[in-house]
Amino acid sequence: AMDYGRRAIADDPSYVRPYRALGIFQMKVADAVAYNDPEAAIKEYQEAARLFDQVPADGQNELATKRARRSLVFRSAWSYSALGRYREAIAMYRSVVDD
């Protein structure tokens, strides 16, 4: 799936959807390890965030992108709390609620 997303971006770099899809795919990779290895999941969620940062400017404010980013933050915060890193988790939760 990641290869298809990268090819779609290569074909049309202005098309928002494949950028967002790459971030979501990476988030799903993190989800797969989150319960067994929250530390590894955090690294995967950080990679997903990096991919979401690559969404073209006109796509950053689309509802689908905002929703996916918020979901990513909530999932990341869960991993931090699973590791007992509550201050970081709370800060992440607040960043979404206050936004």
C-alpha cells in the first residue's frame, strides 16, 4: 500500500489523498504494535506524523486530514500513558482538546 501511495504522489504531487493515506497506513503499523510494545509504537506514530506533515498546504485544513491527525495524537498519547509517561500523554490530549 505504501508503494502505491508513493507512486500516486510521484504521478501527481499536488493530489492530497495519497499523502494522507501514507500517514494513515503508518498509523496502522503503529497500532499493530501499540499494545505489545508502546515504545516502538511511539516511533511509528512519530513517523506517521512526519508523513502527515508532508500533506500539501491546501490539504492541511481539510476535515479528513485534521481528523486523522487528531486520531494520531490520541493514539500516541495512549502509548505514552501505557509507558507511565502521563505528563506527555496529558499534554498531547490537551493539545487536541484545546485546538
